[in-house]
Amino acid sequence: MTFKLRIWRQPDAKTPGKLVDYDVRDISPSTSFLEMLDILNETLVKDGKEPIAFDRIAAKVFAALARLRLTASHTVPIILARCVSFT
């Protein structure tokens, strides 16, 4: 499956942030949301881009979501990232 994730990106507290869309391809239905974010980070690093960073609160949210398995019927909104579409 291919997911379009909309993720809040903000370099620091003084710089305005914005939502950025990322396509994450070839995701298995058994992949957790946290694993999908790891796959996205690997792609970003490979492409020379800044990976997605998580603070402690967000990490706890993602850890809780790690148990959730994505299927074609899920749209998973969370604090910092949201699946806006999948194919």
C-alpha cells in the first residue's frame, strides 16, 4: 500500500512550522504506524533530508500506536502526523 502522510515540520521553537506531505510506498498491511514512520525516516536520510524527530510526549503516543496495525480501513490521525490517503 502507499500512504500519504501529512506531518508537522518545525525546525525549532522560534521558526514557524508547516505541514508537509510525504508518500510512503510499499507498506505491508502488517506494518505499524511507528514502523512506517521509521521507513519514511530511512528514505529521508537516504535522500539527504532531515528525518522526522519526536519529542518525549510524541514518542509515547507513537509507542501506543505501534500496537495498531494499519489496514485498508484505517485512517490514523495523531498529534504530529496523519494519514491523509492510501492506495
